[in-house]
Amino acid sequence: MPLTTYVSLQSTFGQDIGGTQNRKLIGEIYSRSLKYLSKSRHEPLRSLIPKKTYFAFRRGNKLSRAVNKSLFVADVSEWKKFDAALTNRSLSKLGPERVTKIIYSVAISFCCFIDLTKDRDQKTPGTFFEYLISHLFAFWLGVKPTTRIQVLNLDMETWLPTDYIFNLGHNRPKFHLPIKLSTRERIIQVFAHQRVIDGVFGTERFLGTPVILAETKTAAKKREVTEICVPDQCRIYQLRMAQLKRLYYLDVPATYVKLNDVFPPIVVKSFGHFFFEAVTLSA
Amino acid sequence: MPLTTYVSLQSTFGQDIGGTQNRKLIGEIYSRSLKYLSKSRHEPLRSLIPKKTYFAFRRGNKLSRAVNKSLFVADVSEWKKFDAALTNRSLSKLGPERVTKIIYSVAISFCCFIDLTKDRDQKTPGTFFEYLISHLFAFWLGVKPTTRIQVLNLDMETWLPTDYIFNLGHNRPKFHLPIKLSTRERIIQVFAHQRVIDGVFGTERFLGTPVILAETKTAAKKREVTEICVPDQCRIYQLRMAQLKRLYYLDVPATYVKLNDVFPPIVVKSFGHFFFEAVTLSA
């Protein structure tokens, strides 16, 4: 079962966050989640989002969260190709969209497995998603993340707990990486943390690049899928609070795509692009 | 049952937020909640907070949230005295601590009633608490609140949804009043909203005066009560994000009291003080 492998991942994850052992365990969790899900029924959902189709897995009276049909790949060989290309740093033969799909599939398949086997467990899927994304970041950038930064100010000395921070070293920027299954109206927190970090260390020392799975919500009775987005508020936050460098999604919300085209622009992309632009971002 | 009265309050609340009809219904909800709770057993909890004693109500296998023993008053005549003194604006004979106790008791008794009769319903207690506090503010200040403000900026025009805003009129400040059962590590949101409002309208045009019930958390199995507080982070937010004018609590967390004595100070008080200093604050 995926949970046994997840427990192994939990116990060893911190030892070498970007290490190959973690990637091996993540691949095993994906493969075992798929095996479990292959015995579950697909139940179509009514998508209220234009051009997106969603379904859920059903097991007895339990229904999983919504899965984006065009992003979901139930194929372990895709993961293996991604794993190999990542190791050889030859992702260009896959391209950003195929990379996004495989990472989305790894994340959502374990989330759905938990949805079908546990009661209201939000913590395990969230932690797994943090492991997945922070591992990929740590491997790709070749640095270990930290999750707090020291704040010094005259007679005040304290530690600020943060999301993941990747420090590329002297004279290079640092990444500030909130990792969330969804943010909804809580997206203000991402901007607020960026604001504090900018205030303490100066603007652009930390690049804010949150990675979020999706903003979907399923109305249980009606089986309707919507996206909870606050694009107007994001514009105000980008203008008034702090500037995010990227807003990465695995399943990019329809209304947030438009943030690329307004002023102030917020660059919203599918997460697969990260691997292709990381060098430029951190130059 | 309190719920019937709550439904009436819900349907008429918006018509005259500071009106006497709302206060009458709130009193009825308190009295009916007490009646229900009087048939429930008190179960002592292990308080890990120095000098504070907590208990919970039990009904069958359901346990309510934690109740602060020294703040809880199960006495409708106290509410009646408060109601009369509020109407005559003669609260000084009661004093801030007695006022805090009665408001705490009204809030927590309905919360506990819901805990014992519903499954994981967080929305109803939260909404009732918003009704209670916004009614008291609206009555005391003599103005109706709004919950959004217009943001104009060159070619950009949008509405920012906010917590309660009380506009005292020309040449007088406005109150920005988040009302929450608890904030825990989400307290950053309160500072973040204040930051946006300060940015749009200028510093000190809106006084940030959040009203929060408590920061307690009960570990279900161990029956232990703790307070989830982030005092160091609050200091950083007060320094870097925005300045709150007051942090009002019904059950003031032990570690937040100390914020009064550090730099930058955050003035943390029990909510009863609001009625005695509202004139000074808004002068």
C-alpha cells in the first residue's frame, strides 16, 4: 500500500531532500497509488470551469477530490522517463506541459488514495505535496531548503518561520517557495510573507515562487467543480503588498491565466516551466 | 432551542445592525443556550496555561470547546444589566472586566451549544460571533458597518472585500474590525489586510482593532488546553507589515499580554475596554 512507502519517505526525507532515495520512494508511492486507484470507479463531475473536464474516484461511499482529466496520466513509465530526464538534465525532450502532467499525476493520485482510505485527512496529502515539490526544487537547484530565517533589528532578534527557502549562495538570489494544495482566499498569506521577507532583507533578494496544486472545489451533493479564485484581490496584493516572481500551478486556474495580461502583471505558469526557466530566474 | 432564535437573527440582522431587536434576539440566544447547557455535564480540562482554568460541556460522546472558568457567567440577569447599561450609556458601573465576562459568556455558550448538537460546524458559531460583536460596535458608535471598500488607482477600479469597516464620517477615523473566533498562526491575515488598507488610503485613516474570542486549542484525547500564539511573529508584523491600534480579546492569551511591554508595542486588551476608550480612539 502507498501508505507504508509514505511512512518510509517521512522518516528519511530530511536526510537528503534532493537525494535519489527520496525520488525512488516518491515513484513507488505513485505506482502503488495507481494500483489502488485502478480498482476504483471513475465518476464524472460537472465542471463549471470552461474547457476543463474533471472526474473523481469512488470507493464505496467515499468520493475523492476532483481530478483534471486532461492532466491525469496513470502510467508509471511516464514517471520513469521524467525521472531519467531529470537526472540527466535533459528535460527538453519532454517539454514543460508533459512535465507538469506527470508531477500533477503523482500528487493527485496519492491525494485521491488518502481521500478514499481516510476520514478528512488533509495533513497527509499536504505534507506529501511538500515533499514532492521541495525534493524537485532541491534536486534541480542543488541546494537544501530551510524553513525559517533569522530576523535581526537592533535590540530585536528572532526567527521567522517561513515556507521553503532555497539559498543559492553569495550574490545570487534566494527562492521563497510556499507549497500548498490550494490557497483560495488565503492567497493573501503568500503575499504577506513575501512582504515581510522583502522588508527584512530588501526587495528582490528572495524571489517569491509559490507552487500550488489547484484551486478546485467540489460541491459534494451537486458534484459540481468550481475554482475559488480572487484575481482582483491578487492584483491589489501584487500592487500594494509584495511582488511575486511567479505563481506556479500544476492545474492552472482559468481566471488566474488572465493575470499575465493585466497591470500589474503576475506571471502565472504551469509548474513544468520552472525547470526550463530556473537558470534565468536565478541568474 | 437557541437555533430557532439564531435563524430569526440571521434573517433580520442586516436590517438594522445596531438596533435593539438584534440585541433582544442575542439575549434570547444566550438564555436558551444556557438552558440547554444547564442539562450538560461540566468536564474539567487540563489547562497548560498558567493561572487559567478551563472546562468543557459534555453531552453523550460530544465534548464542547474549552470554556474559561473565571470568565464564564451562566446568569441571564448579568446580560440584562449589561443591556440596560449599554442602552443608557452608563457602563462605568459595570467596568471593563465585567463587560468582557458577559460578552464572553454570550459567545461561548452558543458556541458550546453548537459543538454539542452539530458535527464540526464552525460556520454557525463564527457567524454568530460576528453578529454579536458587529452589533455592539454598530450600536456603540452609532454607525452601520460595510464589508468592502472601493479601490481606485488610475485605470484600475475594483472592490476589496474586507472585514467590518465602521466609517465615523468626515475628518474622523474609520475602524477596520476583523472579528474572529481565533486566529492562531493566521493572525498574519489581520496585519496583511491592514497593510493593504493603509496602502490604499494612507496610514491611520483606518484604525485596526480586531476582536477575537480566544486562541485556545484542546487536544481531544489528552483533554489538554493550550493557547496557539505567535508573539514573536506579531512583533515582526507590527514592525514590518502594518500597525494595529488594538488587539481585543474576550479571553486574552497569556503570551499576548506581554506584547504591551515590548517594542514595537501592540496594545492587547480585553474587549470590555473598547466601550470605555472608543471615544478617545476615534477622537
